[in-house]
Amino acid sequence: MLFNNSNKPLYDLRGQTVSTWGKDTTGSIKYTINNQGFRSSIDYDWSPKYAFFGSSSVFGIGVSEEQTLVAQFNQAQNYGLAGNYLNQDSVLNLENFLNSSVFNDSIKIVFFWIERPGKENIEELISYINSFNKGVINISQGNKYLQAINLMPHIDRDISGTHPGPKTHLMWAKTIRLLLDRA
């Protein structure tokens, strides 16, 4: 059984391409949303080698789909969220993924956390997902968490000036590949 994005605003865009999303209002980037409500030009009806969950940095605000960190991995799926969402939405997507027909134990999972002050306890959420899948690599940006790896800061900005740019996506992908090779 496949699963759909639990984030309603993105799910409502399924099968469409839009030129603005989240903090990117430039109209310069095309955001293609697959039939399940995730940023991809193809549907996720196959088992990936890598699955990325979490923040708008995974989604790839302000960079083309080909420039996202997820696109730097062969056979990867992008379950990142952008716009109006909480980490809990990404946790629900991860749970649904783990219960879907595309999941198998050989898939390497990366989860990017976004700080939502006063709205969520990220340490508790990380502990929660680690309780049912110990193989997840947890990544934080900015704030440091005991159970997460903090990535290097941005070296460039996206087209909207609000998110990591293509050089940062490439640098992060290289770092994450090293982490995954060790896991």
C-alpha cells in the first residue's frame, strides 16, 4: 500500500506544478508535486535506497529539483515539507512510510529537524522515532540536539534568500553520504 502526504496543503497540490511555495515567492523555481503530494516529478510507487524526511531544506525551497540534496543520491525519495507544517507532520509521514508497501529494512532514512520554538519538543520527537527505527540519521540545522548531527552552516542562499542554496545542498549531500556509509 502506498501512502499520501499527511500535510494537507501539499497533498492538495498533488499532480500540479507551482512557481511559488513556502517562503519562495520569486516565481523563478518550478515545484512539481507528485500524485502523493511530495516534491517530485515521479510518483513514489517503488522502494528507494534512501528516504529523506523533514524540513523545507529537504523539500528544497528556492532550488530546482535537480539541485536538492535529495537529488544528489541515486534512488532517493524526497518526503520533505515546506510552507505551513510542524515536525510532527514529518513524523507522521515517516510512520506512514514505514507501514507502506515501498518500505524495506535496507532503506537508509535521513530526517531533518526544524526548530519550532514553543510548539514542539524535538528531543522527545527524536527519541520517539528512534524507539521504532534506530537506523534513522537525525540532522539538525542551527540548534544542537543530543541525538542529532548538526550540519555545517549555509555557504550560499537559495533564490529567495531564505534557505540553503545549491552549493550548500551539494556540501550537505556529501557529508550525509559519509554518515550513511558509516551507518
